Amino acid sequence: MRTLPKNWITEGLIDFEYKKYQLLAYLQEAEREFQAVKLYPMLSDLIDHHRLLHELESGKTELSKLFPKALNGIDFRNAQLQFEKKVEDGEIMKEVSQIAEYALPRIATQIEEGKSIYNFVEEQVEFEPVGIQPIYNREGFILMTRESNPDVHAFRYKSNLLQMAGEKFRSITFWFLGIFQKNLFNTLERLKMQLIREVKELPNPATWRLHSHHAVPIEETLVPISKRLVLQQIS
């Protein structure tokens, strides 16, 4: 997947036509990913780029901090490295501002396309418990299935509370357990019991089934959507 460096706007040749070519190549790659219904990591990458450009435009991030700097000395008394700017203000800053102004609406349009695909996929999936759910549901299993496909992609999940800058956030981590076959005899309930026997530290895990009526990618689309759905259940 073609990516765009975080500081692409100030790296390398700072020329509007060159940066325009660089951006459009990246957006074409994003379009190909979205046409294949592959949402991540492209969608989150686009959102990060848009946030940074918006902060530049609003002045929350100083443009000069994004330019590369050259080491020109060491302050031994204060144990600090000393740097000098490799790019001066003036015409270069105007060029960067022009690039940012061009890029912002185009990245925003691509983000909206990604969000519409995300909403479509989320609306058509079924998300339901498998068997009786325990009170403790911060750890468990996710069983992902797709229409007309016997494969069951099994994951283990665990959610934790994180505290950053005085705020508490709930995170979630997935581990891939394997691909199993679903049929009349090997039901999801039986697969749940099999996983309980294999993962002995979870004697009574919460287990969820996420079923897609369309053949969308597992890793790039169904996994991030299921993470959000699980967090909604346990928050």
C-alpha cells in the first residue's frame, strides 16, 4: 500500500507541482483501497493527515517545527543537542501554505468516501452473542463469518482502561486464533467450547459473532468494525 510520510508537506523538494503529484498518487491509492472495501489502515491514515493540515492552517501547529533541522553543535553543560533550520521562512512558507490549501479539501473528500463505506458495512453486519454471556465481558472471543463462506475467523480480544492527560480511554486488542469450518455439526456453539478448551485461562468467556452479508475483507474492514462494536457492548 502506498503511504504518505507524516511530514510529507515539508520533506524533500518543496514545490507545489511535485507535492500535488505526490498527493494525487496517494489519493489514487486510497481510492483503490476503498474500491476493494479495504478501510484500514488507509482511513485512519487519511484522518491523521487531515488533522495535521488543519492544525497547520489554524495555527495550532507551527509550520517551522515540521521542517528538517541540521545538527550544528552540542551544549555539554546542559546536555542538549543544538540544531539549525535547513529551510528559511519566506517563499518556502508560502509554497507550503499553497500545498496545504490544495490538499485539505481533497483529503476531506476521500475521508468522506471511506466513512460512507464504513457506515454501509457496519449497517449490513449482524452482531450477536454466542451462547449465554457472562457478566465479565472485557475478555473473550469474536467469531467472524461471511455469507456463502464456511470459514469462521476466530479472534481473542481483551479490553483495558488507559489513562492519558487525566482522561480515561478504553482500548481493545485482538489476537488471531485461527480459521475454522462451520457446518451442520461444527456449529458456532461447538467452536466456542473448542476454543474454551484450548484457551484455558478463559473458562467462561464472552463470545460474539459478527456476520457480514457481503464478502468484505476481514483484516482491513471487519476487524476494525468489530472492535468498535465490542467496545460499545462493554463500555
